[in-house]
Amino acid sequence: MADKAATPHILAFNKWDVSGISVTDPGLIAYINLEPRIVPKTGARYAGNRFHKSKSFIVERLINKMMVVGHKGKKHVVSSGHNTGRANTAYDIVFDALTIIEERTKKNPIAVFIDAIETAAPREEIINIEYGGARYPKAVECAPQRRVDIVLRQMSQSAFHKAFNKKKSTAQALADEILAAANGSNQSQAIQKKIDLERTADSSR
């Protein structure tokens, strides 16, 4: 009787092994998917399904954020150049950024990326409540899926902001942002946002 064919071991981007990577933050385990994809692109197949984005490979979520980084100060601050909404462009930027991280750290770049998300994810934020015609800030816990969303948005906005009309490429800027976030450095926009949110929430108790 012939042996069953062994299940092929899938590598992310057909290059990096994610089997040994784990999420240490208990609140984020269910919201960071590490199931690898050779080509992390589902083509918005599940866009209409609520909360389904947390079931997508985490690197694909970063690619989606790099396609359109969203609003900053109620404006799309960067809407040209590499930020054109093209999936292939965003794919190349993220792949190049991970390659740069691997060259600099000699570590698995996806593991470094996961460390950056866990380090820079804010735990608290504020909302405004209205009482007696006046608005007051109130500290609330940040939902786990929103914690990941905030980090990815800050990373993508930082990358484009630091590369816009600069000699530095977007991939280099994204690699710098991820490395700074993983190290907890204030050079990271995501870390700065986390510190500001948690400081404001602490003062609003």
C-alpha cells in the first residue's frame, strides 16, 4: 500500500516559515492570523463578512492598508505615487520591506512584524460622552480587532509620510517603521500614537 503523500509545507511568500511564530499577547491571539499564504491576496472575497478580516493572513491585512492608507486629520494626506490602490504595488512594497528587515536583523521578518504589532497596539483610548450639554472624555478599553487596525494604519501612514517626496523608498520607510515599533522606539509613529492614546486615557479617568 502506497504511503499517503505528505502535506506540502506552505511558506509565506514561498520564502518565510511561520510555523514557529506565536502571538504572546492573550488579547490578540484570536485576531492575528498566522496561516501562511504564498500569495496573500483574497481579492476582497470576504469584504462583506463582518469581522472576517481577522481570519485573513496578517501580512495580507498590511498589504490592504498599504493600498489605501485612510484618513489622517479628515484628509487623505497621500493619494498619489505608490499609494494608488493597486494590489501589485502594495504587494511589492511589503515584500521588499520584509526582505530589508531580514537583511538587517538576520531574523524571520514576519516574527519581527508580529512583535511590532504586539508592542505598538494601544490598550486604551478615549471616547467623548455628552452630559448636560457638555462633552467629556472618557477612558475605555480598546477592542482587540481595533488595536490591530490602529497599528496597521499608523504603520502604513508613517511609511508613506516618510517616503513622500523623499529619496527614501516606501519599502525602506515601512521597514524602518516596523523595526522601530518592534523595539518600542519613539521613532515609530505607531508607538507615538499608542503613548498619546494611553496618556490621554489615563488623564481622563
